Amino acid sequence: PSHCGPVRPGRPRASPITLETPAAAAAVRRHAMGRRVQVGLGVFLSVAATASSAKAGVATAPRPKTKGAAAKGASKPWPQALADLDQARHGRDPPAPKIMKAAVIACKEGKQWDRAAKLLREGSNLRYRMGQEAWEAGIYSAAQADMWRAAYNLIEDMDLREDLTPSKDAFQVALKALDKHGQTARAAHLLAAMREYGHTPDLKGLSTPITALDKAGTWDEALDKLEEDHGPPIPLRPLARPIGPPLETMEIKPGNPYAKEIRLLQHVFREACRGEPVTVCAAIEQFGEGVLGGRGQWLKVAGGAKSGCLRAVMQGAPPGGQILEVGAYCGFSSSQMTMAVPGVQISTLEVDPVHVVIARSVINFGGLTKWIDVWTGHSKDILPRLRMRYGNCQNLKYSAAFFDQKGSRYDEDLTALERLQLLKPGAVLVADNVLKPGAPIFLWHLFCQDNYEAQVVTMQEFAMEISEDWMTVSVQKEQAALDTLDDVADYKKQLAEDLEAMALRGEEDVWPEGKDRFEKYELHDDVPEELKVLSKEADRMRDKAIGKGSVPFQEWAKFANDVKRRVAPFGIEVTAQSY
């Protein structure tokens, strides 16, 4: 994919690396399995560089003869090879590996890199085993193409496989790639692995602190110093072995339960780069705009202008606390927030277990699992248990919160955060879709009770040009926060008296262990009836959109305009605009 960066072949060498065509194809297939198509392209470019050297008169090792259609396909023009593949696809079974291989090679020789990349992704379904030589050729290609992350991942994968053992040369080329890009912590990790395998690293030519430390002592001391300075490296977790048919081979028909979300996950695995969350988020936005948007379907993520607004607010939140998200969906917003404020822990809640699986898969693929916890359950059940989930931490505080769940839940969840005292002073709250489908009671809470400093930011709905939507950005006023503290103190005093009376009567307290108590939520008596009715209409519109049917974009735009008109009499209107 273009967003993974270009693959640049190295110059032809006096003693070029010669790869057998079957070995190169096998390497490509294995790399595609790990979502690292760019590494496979590097293998092919190494083959191309070898061919160029041979034409220039540089001596190369003789290439073994290959048999069958794959060898013949390599000499075919790429349009003919693609025609053969297209014909094979019309059969009952997947195309034979030799036909796929012939098409990939033909596209490579014809410099049809985009087509070659797509075929390599499809070839990941073959799941062939590879030999040591092909793996190390892939590591070399990744390093030559300045793809340090791919080289590092490949060494890690070799280390996990029983049939492969990384050689000293493989470690060295990956180490140099990491060194070139200043990845000292990961370089230290590789040095430790080399020591376990009994390899003595060659540190000559390295420009990181490894070299300077090596001059003063042994490489072991340099490694210890690196680990002391940078801490243990953050490993990129390998993909779990799938149970059942591979996701890539499954045909998900529109209209089936969770078809949109599963196709989204397929798209991310196919288009994004493992361990690179920027490409993961780009793939999600491309799916929403380019795939679903063209069919009149809506992907409920805070993409486009909304993403920029969310990131900016998170960067301006008070330091020292965590971030809470209610409504994980596919893991897009939590990934965006992690990139905006690296190193900050994020707790994201999701009631739908299928969406939890999707979100965790997306987050893991992007390499952000260490920073994002996806909790399964309803917000009314999870919020009182958050302190227990984090080891009964009484100091758990959130500097920012992002609401992206059902709009009618916003007011109750905000009240719970206030009464549970989970928000730091000055914590910022962002809420999405407050116009479409809408959160009228929540808006009334912000603007009609004088407890919050709030802005209503208008913007175009993501992947829906004809419809407007709003996000709110708010901070609780100091006096309102003090009033909440007084209310909480009064509640705890009354609770203590009630528990003491229960004990005197011999009654047992059956409150679940680990669940914080707080005053039960009740809808404020002053909420206008018109907003209560509008809130129910917004829920019905949302349920219609996520059900088997769909809501046309024109109907969404009409509903958003209606909500905007009906909340205006209560002083709820736009105060800022995002581009």
C-alpha cells in the first residue's frame, strides 16, 4: 500500500544475492501472512536487482531450473498472466499456487507494483512454510529498504518458530537498520537475543550509543547500559494463530450480522502495516469513505475533521491522569488518542462483545495493546468497577473522557463520573454525535444547568458530506465540582447510617464486592418534555442505522436539521466550527 512507504531496491552488488524464484515466492507468501507485504516486495526487488546485475555482465550463481506453469508464467507478459489468473478464479477452488506465483512474478517483471502487492495479499491464503534462506533474504530486503520495523518483526517471528533459527548475519542487518533509525531500545533487545543464541555482534559502523559504549568496554556492558537508559523494549506482539478458516478467505455478504465490522477488519489486515497505527487508522478511514461511503453506508467513527478535533483536545487535557472512552466500537478513536498523547493509559468500554473482538484485534494489529485496555460490559456496570479493575486503585483519575456510545446514555454516564469522583480537576470531556443521532438531554445538562464551560463544534459528518454533526468540548466549573463533592459527602454519610441500621436489624449487605457505591441516577425534574421525546426519537434513529436495514444519507441530513431546530429554543447552538 502507498501509505506503507516506498520499497527501494539497493544498488546491484559485485556479488549479488541470488534467490531461487520458488524461494522468493514462498518468502512473499509468508510475509503476506504476517501483513508485511512490503517485505515481500523487497524480496522481489532483490531478485530484480540480481537480474539487472546479470544483464550488466556481473557474474551470478547459476539459477536452478524450475518446472511447471510457474516457470513458464514468469516469461509471460503480465496482462496474459493476469488473464490466466482471472480465468482460474472462476473455478470452484482457489487458484493453484503456481498460477498465482506466475502472475506475481509477471507483474513484478512488468513493474506493476500495485498489482503485485494485491496478488501477494491474496497469496497469504496459501500459508506455505518457508526455509531459512528465504526468511533471511526477507530480513536483508527489509533492512535494505529502510524498513526497520519489518526487519525487527521478522527477527521476532523467526525467534518464535521452532523450525527457524536466526543467524548472526540476520541479526546484524536488522541491528543496523534499527541503529540507523535510532531505535536503541529495540537494538538492545536484539543484542540480548543474539547473546542467547551464542552470537557475538559486530558493532563496527554503528552510530548509536552502542558504539560509544563499546569503546569503553564489552558489548555486554553496552547492552546493560542501553537497557538501563531506555528500559525494556516494547515488543510488537505476534498475531495469534487463528482458529477456523482464515479471516482473509471468508466471504462476508452485506446484510449479515456484523458484516460491516468484519469487512472493516479484513480491510485493515489487508491494507495497513502491522505495528504502524497511523496506517491502521488510515485504512479505517479509507474503508468508511471509499468502500462504505460509495454504497451509501455509514461507518460510525470519529474520522476526518472529528479526528483532528479529538486529538487536539486530548493534547490540551491536564497532565497526570488517564483517558476514558465509552464506546470502543472498532478501536479507531482510542488508537487516535494514543498517538496524540503517547504513553497515556486509555480505558475504553464496549457493551457489544463482537465489537470488543474487533477493537482488540485492530489495537493489537497497530501495536498499541500496552496502552489501551478494552473492557467488556455496559458503562453503568463497568464505571463503578473501574477502580477494582485497576487493583482497587483509589487514586484512579481521568484527565479526559470521550463519549461515543448511545446518546441517551451520555447524561447518566457523565453523572456517574461526577459522583464516582473519577475526573481530575479541569478534566476535559468530548462527546461525539450530539446532533446526529443526537444527545438532547446531555446538551441540556451542559448548557442549561450552568455547571460546565462548553463549546458546540460543528463539522461535516465523517464520510457523509450532506449531513452536519456536532461534537461538544466541555470542562466542569470549579463551583460545580465543589457542589458535587458536598453531595458525595452527604451520600456517604447517609449510606454509613443506613448500613449501621441494617447491621442492628441483623440484615446482610448484599452489595457486590469491588463495585463503588454512588447515588442512583434519576432524570432531572427540570428536563423539558420536548427534549425527552427527542431523545427517544434519536435512539430509534440510531437503532435503525445499526440494524439490518440502513438510513439513507438524505434522511440523516433531514433528521440532523430537525434536531438542530428543536434544541435551539433552549439556547443550544453552535459556538465553534472545525474544518
